[in-house]
Amino acid sequence: MSLGDEPGYPESGHTRTRLPEGDPYGGASRRGGRSSSRSLVTIVGVVVLLIAAIAFANRGGNDAPSNNADTGSTGNGGGQATSPTAASGTKPVETKSDGIPTGYAHSAQGAQSAAANYATALGSDGMFITATRHSIVQTVADPAVMNSMQSGFDADYSADFLKKAGLDADGRAPAGSTFVNRTLPAGTKVTAYSDAKATVAVWCNGLFGMAGEKSTNPVTSNWFTITMKLNWSDGDWKVLESSQTTGPTPVTGDNPVSGTDEISKAVQEFGGFTYAR
């Protein structure tokens, strides 16, 4: 998420978080219920989907598996072909470095797992604190680009940028407020792969904003796709560069908007995951 007009990673391989425009809290009240006709349509739709799901689950086992065009589902990772949206079942990592999963399999599946977890780390609230940001970059970046990536991020997360995000010069939220910056991968695909390099696209949902009574930047969500170029370096996949595009974006649901206390509590109580292809 970029501070500019279009979310994105600069060519140097670093990113900035986009700030919400305007003052959403001015009208961020809970939405009222929909009409009964809309509710009826929703119920009917759910029933239809449920019936279809039951029929699919109960169908005979003689159907031949469909071909899978997703490079990461087979690739050098081996194993039976899977749906592009299904997890492979391969254990993603054995170790962690500074809380970030590391030690991925030397395969297309391993590259996808690495890209998903690295996208999560680079899109976290830790990037707003200098020491944590340096630790993240040193863990995920390829040694050949580590210094340039770190200096690029340091320039992006300037004091002025932190101020616009509602944080102090140390990247801390005001008392009584909770800063939120999370990247949630929804899926991955390999667009290029060799033993030495891999290009992986990660479709993500992002949460960003400040939960607090005095905040003018409420927590909002958006969808984007991060494309990472990875290098196999010293026994693990490492980031060479990244780029980002908007979407694909689903239609917004009818969920009522939660209050700041509920959002703050959720952020503090719900931890993240280690992602696996």
C-alpha cells in the first residue's frame, strides 16, 4: 500500500503504506439493516450454495481429477496435483528468525510459502518501528539487495509519514489508541520458477488505520496483489524485489461497522498465522 495515488512497491523493492483519504470517522457509523427482500434473497442464495455444496460432497468418487495450471501445486515440490486454492499440505517451515518463518523447501511450493509469509512481515505494523523494520528486512531480503532495501524503507517511513499515520516519531500510537497494519494473504501462484529464482504473486487483504475515539483514520480494508521475485540464497528463499497492484477486489459485504473498542480488542487478541501453500 503506497502513500501515492496508486498503491505499489517502488522499483527498489520497498513499499509504503497508503493512508485512508478524507475523514472516514465522520460518517463511520454502524449501517442499518437491509430490507426484508434483500434478506430473503441472501437466505435463498445461501440455501442454493449449501445444496450445491452437499451435492458436490456426495458425488461419486469416479470423477477424474481436473488438470491444474497452477505451477506451484506440482512444480518441483512433487505430490499430487491440487486445486489452485487448496493448501498443498507440505509443512511450510521448520524454523523462525525473529518471529518470521524461515527455512523453506527448495521447490515451487516452498517459494509460495515464503512469499506469503514475507508479504505478511513486510506489511505489518512492525515496519513502522526502526529496530523492528531493520530486523524484518535483514530476515527476508537477499544479501545482494539488503542494504538498498533497508535504506529505501527508512526513507519511506519518515517522521512526516509516521505523523500522517497518527504515530509519534518512534512509530508508537497515542495512548488509548491501537494502530493496525496487517497483510492477510488469501492465495498464491507461481508465475516463473527455476532452481535459482522464483516469481510469486500473493493475493492479499490488508487492514490499516487507527482504532481510537479521537482517530481520524479508522481501520479500513483493501485488496491488492503483491508480486515477489525471490532468489534461492544460502539454503532459503529471499526477496530480491517486489511490486504491487490493486485487487482483485470482492464486493463489500453487509456487515455492520464495528466500534473502535471492538476493533482494538480483536487486534490485541487475535494473532497471525504461518502461511503455507
